[in-house]
Amino acid sequence: MDFKLTPEEEAFRDEVRSFLDENLPPADQRGPDFGAEWNRKVREKRWVGFSWPREVGGGGGSLMEQVILKDEMAQRKAPPLGSCFMGLAWVGPSLIEYGSEEQKQRFIPDILDGKYQWCTGYSEPSSGSDLASLQCKGVRDGDEYVVNGQKIWTSIAMWSKWMILLVRTDTEVEVKHDGITCLLVEMDSPGLEVRPIRNMAGGEMFAEVFFDDVRVPVENRLGEEGQGWQVTISALAHERSGIAEFHGLMRNLERLKELARNTMKNGRPAAEEPGIRRRIVQAETRVESMRLNGMRFLTKQLKGEKLSSETSINKLHRALLEIELGEIALEIQGSAGPLWQGAEPAAENGHWQRFALNWPEVVIGGGTPNIQKNIIAERILGLPKD
Amino acid sequence: MNFGFTEEQELLRAEVRKFLDQNAPLEVVRKQVETPEGFDRNLWNRMGELGWLGLSIAETHGGVGLDFVTLVVLLEETGRSLFPSPLLSTVVSARAIELAGSPEQQARFLPGLADGSKVGTLALLEEGDSFDPRDLALVGKADGDDWILDGRKRVVCDAANADLFVVAFRTGAAPDALSLAVLEKGASGLSVDDWPVMDRTKRLGGLRLEGVRVPADSLLGAAGSAAGVIGSLVDLGATGVAAEAVGSAEAALQITTDFARDREQFDSKIGRFQGVKHPLAEMYVDIESFKSLVYYAAWCIDQGAEDASRAASRAKAYAAEAFARVGIDGVQLHGGVGFTDEYDIQLFLKRSKWVRPAFGDADYHYDRLAALGGL
């Protein structure tokens, strides 16, 4: 057991630190141009798409350097590296693995530059956790696919220029996974309609997307026809050790402690209530276990082994914690808990009330906790499939 | 960066597991606990010969001089097989002597603890049942350079088998004026209670001190200087208990998973039902997670890291809560047979009851974490 960095890794860490010293002013001293400036500088450093091959414009960074970079960034509360969230998370990696030369040149630079957003058309009304049962149809017609059907839970569809879409191109296959094809679709295509979904917290992040004879050129197919499932799995299987989520949760925990110190409950600061104190440090203990689980997974990766179902461990933790932090925050606020933004006693203008209603985005989106438990039980513990 | 064990440590794990599988499977453990001492002295001595009992004691004192991380491997394996022995008690008492004892005291006591010829234990708790050293009430009465003790210690691990007692007591009015001394079995005025324990693989008892004289040369360090050492012993003990719990909980999960794969109801293996799968998956998640916390705490202890107390508290709090659930769910998932003496799962449920309070329960450690973490 040894957490020391090699001299090369230390040098890289120092490089990151001095970059941050020079280019990251404290949050309250950032001007209106800071965001654009930041994006340009980290792009120049090749820190956007840091782990991608250099020949596509990525940074060619090693796994360990990636961890160091993210760690330093998080500690300094730096803005994200790049702004095209889904493009960086899985569209890019899928393109790198399955895209044609032409597709790579057409899309990857824009993803790295954050020119526009991508959205993801996977889930359907009847295909949620059982994604491979999807029905949205793509029928080949000359040099085009004609798409008909519906997608749902498509995050940021209304602000996206492109969508990575899964359609069924073959209904005759024995194994349902085999008849799926991956298409890249422009959101302003004729016949494509986006209808935002209002969530229970009043926000509109998701949308339904309807396809009525939407024509997609064959050149926008990613991978072969019928290969869509592999394209998807390989992108989603760029499994990470979950260390990145640790920093976000830790920041929320610090903020929660602050709330407990500043909020009166039963006539004294909530931070003095034994039940509240224990609940907070219990959550903190779970967060710390996520960090250390992540270190064990990372150790495995550094030894050249692939991660598989064990990453469900941290996904489950994260799901429980997203719910628990909101619950603790409402308990701290006591009688002000059910208030909403605009009500004077609601701390931080209702931040935690919104937090307490927004967890499904994370908890359901990444595969529900019960699905994660099935994965662990079947693939790790070897219990029979349901 | 490597958050894993070395090849040597993995080799040790394989050796220990083989040794325990051969010599102390559960049907043998069930017999060992029926003996007056409750453990097998021959096996204990052989483990001493193999160097396992003195794994983390310095070579100059007859040990092997390895770190606590390596000892965690041994503790996980003894935990896995519910091996009855005073291993952890002896390790903690040796650490007290290493941390605070003079070179003479170390030369006198450590070799016996390293080879297993002596069993040691820490006598800390009292009627107040607090792991916070500042709550200790037993007061030493000064008599020249010696101290006289009158009072009781309770819930002392392996009291009936111990040859050496590291006793904590108060030598002044200030909250931190605490001392540790080594008392030997048979000292005048010292007597031991041996209590029945729910988990028969563990021994617990009490100490009665009636005018027991603590000679000045039995004190570990200067009088009133032991508060910090006691804190370190709690860190070590809590992490050690949690390390044993990793092995025990993994074994309980394995036994229950095997049962679920085998048992049929409603024309199906019960392991196919999500009502059975999900609690098993939860056990797995919890065990892997407190395992990570245990390994990190052990590493912090070896490094003398500032974070050691928090790391130990996290490991023990999570282990106590999670193993308690593993025990209960394990028995429940077995259905009726889980409740029988014949099936082994109940032995693990009982072990979880021993683990819960040992070196501080979850509430104690959460409170300590809150105080150390800015709440």
C-alpha cells in the first residue's frame, strides 16, 4: 500500500497547480469573460478530452494523470474542462472507437471546442431499465434511414444541436440486442419534435422527442447496422472509478455542515443536535468509502485489469447519498423544510428544497438502484438471472 | 499509487487461510469453544512459531517487524473462520508497551507476547462504559512512587486467559492525567471474572482491583502521560475489530449466497428472487466499502497520519452497522434453519453482536468524527 506519486506524476501535478495559480482567480473575482477565456486556455493545454488520443485532438493523458488533474481541479473548485457534457462523456469515446475518419473529423473538434451540445436518445416510454427492448424504428430507404417513434428522458434535448440515437433496424432477430443501430441525428431535421418535460421540482431538463419520418443520411450511422448495442455498451463501459463524484458530494457535505451550524433547531444550532450530527458524519463516512473504493478500482486499472460490475458499488452509494443529503438538509431546517424558494426562512433561497426533489435525475438516470443490485447479485455473487 | 496488498501479503493471506481451513474449520471451532480456555493452545503456539502472533512486533523483541497493514491480512482471515483466540487483545497490549514502555519493559514483555507464551489485554472500560479516556474514573492513590488501585474494570477482552493486563487509570485531577501500567496475573489483590458471552468464540470478563500495588516500574511512561497513547490504542483496536469483521462478514455473505443458490421454493432457486438478491447485493456493497475504510485506516496508523483517528472511526462505525445487518439478514434469508444451532450462519450473527461495541460502537465513533470534523 502506497499512495505516493512517481516523480513524473509529481511534476505533472505541479504543472497543474501552477496553471491554476496563474489562470484561476477566486470565484468572486471572475469577470464576465472568464468562462470563455478559461475554455480557450484549457483547450490549448489539451486538457479537454485529456484521456483521448492526441491524433484526434485529445491530451493523450494517462489514467493516473487524469486522476491527478481532476483532483487538483476539484480541490480548487475549477470550472469543468470543456462544456459539451455528453459529447465528452460518451459521444466522443464512441466516435473514437467506431467512427469513420470523416465522422471523427466532422464531430470531435466541435466537441472539444464545446461549439454545441449533444443529447442522447436511448430511453423510450416502454424501454427504461430494459433498454435493449427499444422500439423506435429505423428503416433503410436508399441512402437514408427513415426514423419513426419516440424517445423520452432525453436530457437537454431542447438545447442540443445533435443527438446520438438508438433505433431498431431489425425486428426479426432472435436476440433483441442484435437489431439495434446507432445514428447521429441533427435536431433540426424535419419531422423531429422536442417537447420538454416539467419535473417535480419545476425544472425542465428532460424532454420527449418524437420522430415522424425523420430522414437520416447513412453516412451519419455510427458503426455498422445492427452494431448499435456494442457501440452503446462500449461508450457506457468507459467505466470510471467514481473518484470524480466524490468531490461533488464532499462539497455538498461541507455546505450541509455549514447549514447545520447556521440553522436553529429546537432552540439551538442544528449542528449541536446529536441525531443530525450523526446523520451527517454517517453520510460523510459513506462518501469517504466511495473515494477509497475508487482508489481500489483505480489500483486495479493501473495493474491493467478492466473494471466491470464492481463500479455498481459506488453508483449505489451515490444514489443513496443524493437522497440522503437532501433529507438531512430538510431535517436540519425543521419547520422550514417544506417551504419553497421565495420563502424567507428557506435557507439559501430554497437550494436544499430543490436538491431534495432533484435526486431522481442522478438516481434513476444512471440505472436505478434496484438494477444496480441485480447487476451485483447476478454478475458478482453469481445468483441465477431473474 | 497502489491501494492494494503486496505479493508477500497475499501469500501470507493464502497461508493463513490454508492453515485455518485445515486446523480450525467451523465444526472444530465449535469444539474449541467448549474447552476451559475456549481456544486451542497448540494451534496458538504454532501460530507463534510461524511468526504470526508477533507479526507487527519489532524483530529485536522477537517479532517479525512488519506493519499493521500486514496484520490486517491475518485479522481478516481469523475473522473469516471465527477463529477463537486472544490475538487482537494481545496485539493491542503489545502496542501499548511499544508506544509507551521503556526499553527494559519492552525487552521484558514483548518477546512473550510475540511468541504466544504470554497473552495480553487492555483493561480500559469501567461502569461508565466510555471509550473517551477523559471519562475514566478509576483513581490511583499515590504511595511513594507507587500507586494503589481499588476498583473494577469491565468487559475486558480475554480477561480469563490473560497473563498481562495493561490497565488504564487516573493519576491526577486534570481530565488528561491518565496512566497505563502493566499488571501481571496473580498480582496481590487482582482477581478476574470470566463471563458467559453470546458469541462463544470471544471471551469477555472483568477485573477486580482490591488494594493492588502498581510499582513505579510497571508504569508505561511517566504518570499522567497516557491520554494520547490510549487514543492510539482505541484507533488500533477499532481498526483491528473492523478488520476481523471484514472476514466474518464476507464468510457470512458467502454462506448465505451458497444457501440462496441451493435452496428451492416456488419451483425456483430462491436466489433468483429479487427479494433475496437485493439484500445480498447490499451486504456485498457494505462489506466492500468498510473493507476500503479498514485498509486505509490501517495504512494511516502505520504512517502515523494525522487522519488516523478519523479513518479508524469511519472504519469501525461502518463495520459495526453493516455487520449487524449482515448477521440479521443472513439468518433471515436462511428461513427457519437459520435459527437452528446446527447451521453456521447464527455464529456470525453472534459475532456481529461482539463486534458492535468492541473499541467503540457506531454512535461513539460518529460522535468522535463529528467533533473532529468541524461539527
